Amino acid sequence: MGEYWDLRTKQRQLYWGKNYVPDQVALLFADGDLEVRIAPASDDEEDPGNTFVPDVFVYRSTVATLRARLKIQGFDVERAYAAALTHLEAEQDDDEYRREPPPGEPTFGTPRELLRTTTRWASRQDRISSIEGRINEALRSVWQELIEAFDDPRFAIALQLRGLRSSTAVTLDLSGVLMGGWLAPTDRPHVAARARLTSRVNSAGSIIVVTEGRTDATLFSRALQLAAPEVAPQFRFLDFEATRTSGGTDHVVRLTTSLAAAGVVNRVIAVLDNDAAGNLACDQLRRMQLPDHFLVTVLPQLPYARRYPTIGPDGPSVSDVNGRAVAVEMLFGPAVLRTGGNGTLPPVRWSGAIGKPPVYQGSLEYKGPVQTAIFAALEDATTLADLDPEIARGCCLIARMLLAASGTIEPPMSTEFSPLITL
């Protein structure tokens, strides 16, 4: 005997199943979404241990959060809708579908109208037993064809989420599965799913971010947690302390090429400082023709860095340091930088020209106090609203950079079992 689970809003069933939740569905949830409620131990000798109450094993989220996670996994709702529409249009153009329907066979108009009717039907399967039989079977056939063609429940979920209000609550209720013995109260399906899928499906694995050093990795990770918490668990950064890895541009080049050579299927984003050495290394990596799921970028240009204090052989000056000396500390704004310069901007010190044509390389003076101030601000914050506006903008700048990079290397929406994979 089996037990059912379902993913739904209050009014709409998004997906359902029996006994086991697919990894692809569990992957849409994180630690903070899970609620496991266990009543106090019973005094009944025949019922030792814990007694379960209704809704005992439930993931709770929102439409907005699931959309964000679907998008980062390659199942953006608009992309899914466009793909489904294209598929139905292609089916309609096929000779088999050009025939006139027999008398009494239901028709649904254009592919767009058919898709709208089908997705509405799919969301109400559990409440439409009274619908006319031939229409019910026709829509069931179209829906089954769509989900089999794309062969991933996230595709169906993305279609169902389209048009819903962002704040709408979504629940994945596994209570019946738990009560039926198919799940233990200590199980964490989302953790197990990520462990399995990371090893075998490139679209489900974490996005690996390669940085020049520990400071970059730590600041990027914390910025994502504050500016994009719904997708932060899907990014992974190298642990410099555990691996005792040295940093720098050479490290980024070595590690990125090593990951490519090892055939790593995860998406990989290599981020370098926007200085002379970083741009030189970026050009070097791009010339290597890395796999399509690898992307190399540098830190963004900063408006205030166009006129920034510098120190060179001829003494103090003001120069545009974009492309020559922009490091991660500079992303968080002038105010926090002044903590390292006793109220003034700490200067960039030029060290020499590198590359062809030669470009001067510079580095920020007094980084220590600046880093201390940034880490202290980020550590004490729970949301962006807790931060100074300039530091909050820096977090958003980092999040936008990483999300934009991941968006240019979208994984496929079909697995190796999909009939569309050969097209």
C-alpha cells in the first residue's frame, strides 16, 4: 500500500506523486523551508516514543522563491511556457494533426489556447471528476505528452506557477509518506536530492564559483545570502582554509582549467579582480575555449573609481582605476573604504605595467581595516535593511554579477531520457 504527497497552493495542485518525492522536486527546497512537528512522547505503553500530528512533514515556500530557484536551475517559467508552446505548435503542424477532427471530438483552438486550457486542467485534476469524459481524456493526453517530452517535474511545476501571485504560499506535504513509513522523521529529502543530483546531472549540481582568494569567496558567499537568499544554497565557493590553497590570478587559471580538464559537469564561474592582472588572466582563460558551462568574468566597473586617489613614481595623483586596480573591497562603496584611510579614501599604489599593450597594475592600500569593517557589517546583518545603503548595494552588485553569469550558461530542460534530447 502506498501513500501520496502533493505540491500545491491553497487553490491549485502543482504536482503530486506516491511514496517518494523525485529529487528534482526536493531540489526546489532548502533547510529553512522544512517543518517537522512531533508531539511530546506519549504515556501510553503501547505507543512509546513520539506521536505525529497532521501536517507533520511539510516544506513551506512561496511562488516567488520557487520561481527564483527554478530559474537558476534552467526552468524559468517564461522559458518553460515558450518551450511548451513551441512544442504544441510543432505538433499541430504535423500531418497527423492537420486532419479534421471526427464529429464529437473536442477541439481547443490555437496552441496557445490549448496550453492555457491544459495547464488549468492539470492544476485541478483532483477536483474535476465530473468533467465530460472525452474532454478530460483529451486534456490528460496533451498534458502527459508535454511532461513526457520534457521529462522533468520542474518543467510541469514551472508551467503551473506561471501567472500566480508571487506572495502565494506553496507547500510540499510529505506527511502521508512519513505516516506510511516511506520516510523517516530524520530524513531530509532536499539534502539527499542535492547529494545525488550533483554527482550525476549537470543542471542540478551546485554552481562552482572560483575566486582569487579567501576574502573574495567569503564576501561573495555572504553577499548572496543577504541579497539573494532564495538561490544562495545553489552556489559553492572553494574553502581556502580547509584546502590550504594559495590565492591569486594564477590560482584561478589553474583551478578553472583543472575543473574543465576533469570533466566537471557543474556550472563553473571564475571571477577575477577588475585589475590589470585579472583582465590578463581573464583573456587567457577565454582563449582556452573552455566548455560551454564555464564562464569567466571580472568584477564590475565602478563609477567612483573613475577618479580615485593613486600613488605612483611621480607621487599622489587621481586616475581611473577601473581595469587596473578594482578589488572586491571596493564594491562596498567609498564610506567603508574610508575606515582604512583615517577618513579619506585609501589610495591605490601602482606597482608596474603588465601585458601587451602594457597596463599598470595597482593595489589598494590599507586593506586590513577595510576588510574588518566589511566583515563586521555583514556578520551582524540578517537582511539588507540592516546594512548601510552602500554596503547593501555592494551585496546586490555581487548577487547580480553571479546571477547574470549563471543565466548565460543555462542548463538544458531535458534529461538524457527525454525524446527531445536527440533534436
